Amino acid sequence: MEDLLHTIEDSSHGEKWTKFVNIVERKGYEYVAKALRGEEVNSDVFKKYTRLLEPHKMNLVERLNPEDLLVTLETQKRVITTTDREQIKAEMKNKGPMAGTIVLLDRIWRRFENWYRAFLDVLCQKEYKYLVEEIDDEFAEEWDKKIQEGNHPEDINQQCSVDAQGQFQNFITPVQCVSDNDEYNLGSSLNINSLVSSGCSRTIKPISVSDDNLDEQVKNAEEITGEDVEETTEKEVEITKTKENHANETESNNVYPCKSVEDTTQGYVYCVESTSIEDKEVILDTFEERRYQNELAEPAKRGQNCLIIAPTGSGKTIVAVKIIQHHLQVKTRPKIKKIAFVVDKNNLAKQQHDAIQRFVDCRLKVISGDTMREEEFTDLSALLTQYDVFVITAQMLVNAMHKRDVSIESFTLLIFDECHHCHGGHSFYKTMIPYHDKKHGHLEDQIDLPQIVGCTASIGVGKAKNVDQTVEHVKVMMANLDADVLVSVQRNRQELAEKMNTPEQSIVKIQTRKTDEFGTRIKILMTKTEECLKEAADEMDDKYAANPPTTKGNEQYTQWLQDVLLKAVAKVHDPTLSRSLYTARNYLKIYNEGLILYSYARATDCLNAIIENFEELPKPAKTATKVEQHLKSLFENEIENLKVCTTDKRKSEENPLLLKLKEIIVDTYHNESDMRGIVFVRTRPLADILASWMNETDDLKHIKAKKCTGAQAQRTDGGMTKVKQKETIDLFRKGDFKLIFATTIAEEGLDIKECNLVVRYDYAGNPISQIQAKGRGRAENSRFYILASEDKSVAEREWTNSLKEPMMEDAMLIVQQEIATNNERFQLQKQELQRLAKRQREAAAQNKGVREVPDGQYVLRCLKCKEYMCLSGELRKLGSNYACIGQDFKDHVFCKKSEQVKYDGKNLKVGIGKVGCKECREKIGVVALYKEILFPVLQIKSLKIEDDMKRGDNVKKWKTVEERYFKVPPISLVDMEKISEAERLIDMD
């Protein structure tokens, strides 16, 4: 536009500006033409627009569906054109109803003078009168009065009426900006700069007068100037047009063809977008008709909050998809439909996304930690207008609500997958807290609350020991989800039974090794190490901390090392003693973990793990203490005897657990060579070790096996990348691997229909996890084994879990009957449970206060040697990482590059190096690169927190530090400037 005006100004034509104004008027921009001639422009048009826009825009954007209004606004009221309608529909197709509403509000006031009453009239017609009452209560009263009199309120917008020939009688187009008292005058000598850059008292997006058709711009310029426009000028205009529209075209990823269409009502030629948008052909799957699935979906389709319980493998995801499809199709609310399908784990998000995509034609988005790291995700609110359904991990949704990026009212339906997690401190329950606060707050806050649906295979029994207590547990879970209905299959049980393949369950009790010299020698090493603690007990504040549990190689011993001994060592002030005790604790930790591993695997696996862990211990910068030298020599003197035990079966026989597992796998493969099996194990390293054992065993190596573990941990800790995890599951599904050793990542949601063997390898869970694991067996005649060592009480606990399932079913039936016979009583109980939970949350928040202390009052020291590291006031947050910005920190540490980066984002890379104590060489953190600056990120479990009274403590998580001791602020621009101007925070080798 600017190039066109400059071209006109350079022309010598005597009537160039008169012709320009005439063309502007002829093209439908009468407001602009009036202003350029100096005529009075009705400022009420813009005043009413601001009255509508400023206080009510977000209400309209969030609660209006433009599709309901467009036809009436165009054909009856004539306040938008066909071009406007098509552009609004295109915006809705690309970005959703909210974006369409924004375009509608921007277009509706620009052409016709009395658009305001016409717009409100259509809102009332289309059942949006509640919005009109908020915008203009006088108009709403006038509407009601006309209705009571039996007359439809007339459209008094005479300026927008249509005559008998269908011609517009008054076609008025608004200028860019008109303040209450402003008049635009066209002087005898028009200055080009006043047209291009003149200011106004209101900030509104300028109207592009003639961007619709570049060719016509050039033609008009020739008409005005009487000269040919140079080719270079045309190119410059084209370049300018391209630059102006580049961002919009990029955002939508759609460029619609522009067509010249003659509007016979006025003889004008508009440049309109294609009336039909070429969509990709979407071929949707059809549901297999199962009556029991329709039964499960019925209450949710009626709009009720409900908790749906159905067996694993019955198709709960399909039920959820049916509910989503119905919710999007049926108009039950004036609010624009937005659905959040909430999942617990990242790996489930893509799986549920694919299921929805198969059956529902909607704009669908996955939001999880994995996908958002890849996409550099910032705000969920930016995506709300672009998508209809979000498959989102609960923590991502909690984070977004915490940042006030979205609210619980942003959605019209929330579906919780595996909703049995909705209690305690789980992110499912945190998602529901704003819902409960609104429900039990002001009455107006309850209007826009979303519908809630929960799905699970088992609601569990909590801590209940009988049916009555289980009934209370079920009611609490329903209260947490605000469920009005407890849904299970009733009418179609026969069909459900016919469609289900329930694995046969066996709990197999396994004896321990009868000959075990290897384990005995490890325990002797532990006893000798414990003697070093007892010798130092007199110098410890907590003398009883030096007394270990009598049994070794179990979780009780692990808890003593972490919760008792480590805290006692943190309180020791003498550096030499502290270092010796810390080393003794590390040795005991390695031995104990080795024994735990030995109970599940081979002796050679245990010894290799012990040796690797010892090699990873930091090498002392100074001469080792006497205790450190003694402990090291103890192990070195014993290592050859341990190696002999790993190969001599007379000294240490093979693990009976492995022998039984081998027997089960061989028998299953013999009966079905195209088998699929999942062996669930407790830890990631164990999954890796057992996969190696199988591939190294002659009778098993032809049955290929692979591990499948979580993607959150590093590879050194047994984790897998997201890509590797997906690849493993895909290869397992195809049959390239017949068996996978998996952690709990696969207990929920992994759907392999060929799976005919599931083994739970010597660990006990709860009734829910047992049901979830068992449910992975989807094939006909599948088997579920629980292998249980006799010395761990696994068998007894799993028998108890099995007995709790019928107790849960009895409790469900009681609750369902109570709802059917006395729903009012149930609702009162539910509300009281919700109020009780709210009071408990409020009390917990009051008791969670942080001690306010001045910055620098707390000292952070190396936990092992007590070397000073930094002050609390020198800590800053980099996202979820805690970094030290003290300039003298580098004097106390060394930094070394790492081979594997823990997190690699656009602006932040974490784990590019290791941070260690310069005194004792103990690892205390990692190196992060943030905006081209290296930061030392600290791991609090390796540090001692010390107050001004020299009282010390050690905690596992930074969250505990902020709750108990001090807050850590996020890094600021001022911090970054100071760091940039100063020396480097650390030096890395």
C-alpha cells in the first residue's frame, strides 16, 4: 500500500488524489473515502465496537461458535459479506472456533454502520441471549419485551436494509480509527506521510485498503497517474505484500487461491478465498459394534460425571473415544468444545492419540514431556484455538494451570485414563483440585465446570481390610472425580465374557539357594565394614545410627543406609571422620545392592555390578584415610574367592528363580512358537541383566529377548531413549522379539493382542498393579505367572491381592445400589467428602510454611568431606534445575566433560559435564549450558545443608529444601548480565 501511495504522489496528474478517493469509495471503503474528503464520519460505529470488544471479547471468544451465526449475518442481516464468511470458516478450519470468532469480531463492524444491533439480534436468535445480557442489558430487555408482545424484534438497522431488488441501500465501510471528536480532512495538498503513518488516539489493526488484488492496485495506479507503472515498482509491491503476509501464511500452513467474484448486488469485484477448502481425505475406521461398550458410554453421553470400570482388554479406550465423538457432535452447551484426554505417562499419550485419530475427525494434539521438549513448547493457551482434543499428561496440565496458562474451565470434558491414580499427591488429583475449589466456591464459578469421566480396570481398595472400608474407598475415589455414576457392565455381561480372554493365573513359590557361599562372603564383608561404624559411634550425635539391621540384602537395609546413617554422617563436623564414615556407607550400599541383585540374577551379574560400582567411586585427591584403605583392602583380598564362587556350582548353585523362569519360557515356546511374553521386573538394571541372561543361555537364545524400560532415566541407569523404546515395542509386536523384560512402564496401556505369557518376577504390588499386569495377556489361552521367593513374603502378599479383587467388586455393587435407591443421600455424602478433602488441603498448606531466613544464612557443603561449596543466596533456578552463580564456586570443584547429554533443548542443555568436589572427588552435580553460559547444576542428595548454628541436614529432593529451609528464585536478566560481565562460573576440562 505504501508503494502504491508513493507512486501516486510522484505522478504529475492534476486530479490524482481525487481519482484515488473515488476508487477507494468504489471499492467499498466508504468510511475511508468520507474521511479523506473531510466529511463527518459517525464515531458511534467505532465506539460500539470498542464497547463490545474491550470488556466482552474473551467471553465471546471462549463461548461463541461462529458457525451458528454466519449464515444469518450474511443472508438476513447483510452485515458480513460472502468473503468475510469464507475467511472466517477458513480460520475455523485451520485454528478452531475461537480463532474464527476473533476474525468475526474484527470484520463485523467494518462495512455497515448499524452492525451493532444486527449482531446482538442474531445472538439472541441463536440462543446466545445470556451473552447479550452481559454486553447490553437494555437491548436484552427490549428483546424480551418484543417477545412478550408476540412480535419478533425488528432489525432497526435501516442503514443495512435490502430493497426489493436485493440491492444494499447504504453501504458504509469504516475508517481505520475514529475517536469521539476526530474528523479526517482531505486538504488541497495531501501529504503522503499522513496517509501512510498518521497516528490516532486508538490502537486498532490498520485496514489494508487495496491489498486484496495486487494486479488491480497497479491498474488503479495507472488510472490515477495516467502513466504506466514501472515494472520494478510492481515487483516492489509484490515483495511488500509477500513480507506482510508471510507470517500468517506460515502459521496456517494453507494458502488459499484468490478468485475474482462479481457481487451483482453492487457490481463490485471482491477478491475472495476459494469457497471450498481442499482437505486431506480423512478415512476413519468404524467401531466394531459391542453392546457392552455402548452401555459403558451411556451415562457420559448423557452428560453425567462418571467413573467407568471395565476389565483390561475390554476396550475402555474405545469407550472413551465414543464419548469424545459424541461430545464433539452434540451441541449441549453454548461453550466451544475442548476436550482433555488426561494420561499418566508419556508412553500412553501417543497410543491414545492414535486410537482417537482412527475413529474421530477432529483436530488432535499430543502434549507430553517428550513431545513438548521436541517442539520447544511454551504455552498451552496458544494451542487452545487450534485444536479440539488434547491428549495430555497430567503433569503438563497441572503445570499449565499453575502458570495460569489455562484454567479448568478452558475445557468442556476431561477424561482420565487409568483414573485409579486420582488421589493423594498424584497429578490426576492435582488436576481436579481447581475443579473442587470452583465447585465449592461461588455459585457463578460452577457454571463453566467441565464434565468429568474416569476410566480404569480397577478402582482398588486402598487400605481397606473389609467390604465396608472398601465401600468408603470407592466413595472417596468417586468424590475425587466428582462422579455421579459408577459404571460397569450389567446388561451385557454375557457379551463381555465372550469377548474377553482372561489369562489363567498361577502363583509359584520358589525356594532359595541351598548352597550359597557367594552370598555368605558378601555378608561377611558387610559385617566387617559395619565394625568401622561402631568404632566411630561415640563421635556421632546419633550413636544408634551405627547399629544396622540384622538382615542384609533387602529394602530394610537400604532404608537404614539412606534415612538413618546418611543423616547421621551429615551431622558429623570433623572432616576426616565424616569422609571415612561416608566411604563406609558407600561400600555398604554397593554390597547391599549387589545382594539384592543376586537374589534375582546370577552370581556373576552381582559381582560385575559390585566391581563396576567400586570403579565409579571418586578417587581421593589426597591420601586416603586409614578407614578408606582398610575397606578397599578387604574387598581386594576377597575378590578372587568371589570369582571362584561365580563359576563353581558346588559353592553357589544357580538361582532357582531363573531355573523356573527358563522352564516357563521353554514350555510356552514349545506350545506356541509365535509366542509373545512380557516379564515384569522391579528395576531397569535387572531388565537389562535378565535380557542378557536369556540371550546367553543355550536353551533360550533362539527365543530372542529385549528389555523395555522407561525413557526418563539415562542409559547408564538402565533407561532407554523414546525412539528406542518405541522401536522395541514395535519389533515385539511384529514378532522380531518374542519376549521383553519390562519395568512398570508396560503395566498400564501396553496392548499386544498376541501376548500369551505374562510373568511377574518376584515382587509384589497392590491389587491394581496385579490386575494391570495380568491384563497384558490378551491372546487366547494366555497364562499369568507370579514367581515368588519364599524368603520375601511375595506369595503371601500376592494371594492377599487376589482376594481383594472380589471384595472390590462387592463394594462396587453396594455403591451402585445406593446411588440407584437413594441418590440424594449419596450426593450429600460425596459433597461432604469433598469439603473434608478441601479442609485437609488447606490445613496442609498452612503447615507447609517455609522458614523465612536471610539469603546466605544456609551453607551448602559436600556431604562426604564437608568442604564448603556455596551459600543458599547464590542459588538460582534454571527451569527445574538448581544452579550456583557464586563466583568462588569454581575454587571448590572440578568439572569434566560428559559423553552423554542428559537433556538437550533449544536454549538449555543439561549434563554436558560432571561437577565434583575438588577435595574428595565426589560427584555433586552436572554442568548445564544455558544461553551460551556454563552453569554448575547441583544435586542436593550429595550436599549437606548447614544453618548458622552448624546444624546439618541432608535431603533427597530440592522440593524438600524449598519446603523446609529456603526458596530458590529463578535466574533473572540482572543475574545473566552480571554473570556475562564477570569471569566464568566454572572451568571444564
